[in-house]
Amino acid sequence: MSGLSLDLFIQYGYVQISLRLREERELGGNIGAWANQGFLSSKDGPCDEELGAIVSSIEQFMGGATGTAEDLRHVLFMAAAEALLAPEVATLLRSYGVDAPDFGSALGGYPFYFYVMDPDEALRVNYCDVVRANRVVARVLDAQER
């Protein structure tokens, strides 16, 4: 495996996890072209209960927060990217033999990639890249304040 995507289809009320195989690296973030796009889904499958809990949290947030729907989706994509980049996720994947990185606050390339994308493409960006870039900015600014 060379990539994992947490796909939030907020407007349709479901989430899914997609897996990119090693031989699909050249597909990059074209998640719809991955052989295991929608590998696990809150709509069906063995993890529908766990993923359903994510959907419930999203619905609760969307129902109680103020802002435009587009702005709220952006916040959720950022939160999803933060969650996906948590060290515990990389540790869990490595326990299954996947060479997943724990990026911490470092940049740099790696053969495995995490993705959170907006399926509506309001922003054509991998939110995991935004989170990683923000972590570097925070680290650099924190070092300058000392």
C-alpha cells in the first residue's frame, strides 16, 4: 500500500476509507482511479459502525456550528487531515506491515501518502499537505519566539 485517503462526502452523509496500492503510485491523489477506492464505507461493510460514528460527529458539528456550509466543510476537512496524520494512525498501519510515516512537524517526501480531499473541489488541495505545512510554520515561529 502506498496511500490512504479519508473521504468525507458530507453532503451525502457518508465517509469512506480508500487505499492506494504500491503499483498505483503514479495515480497520486486521483482517488477515484484507485482499485480500492471506497475500501471501507459508512454505507456498508465491516466498519460501517465505526465510520458511522464519524458521520454522526460531522452531522452534529454541521447542525450546531455557524458559518457557510462551504466554510464548515473546510473546517471538517482540516480536522480529518489532523486526525489522519496523528502518530497513532501511522503506528497502527505499521503494525500491519504498512510503511506509513509519522511526519510530526517535518516536511519531506515519503513513498506513503495520506490524503483528505474535498470531493467538490472548492479547494483543489490535499488537506494533509496543508496540515503538514501549518505544522512547519508553527515549529519555525515557535523557535523564533524563544
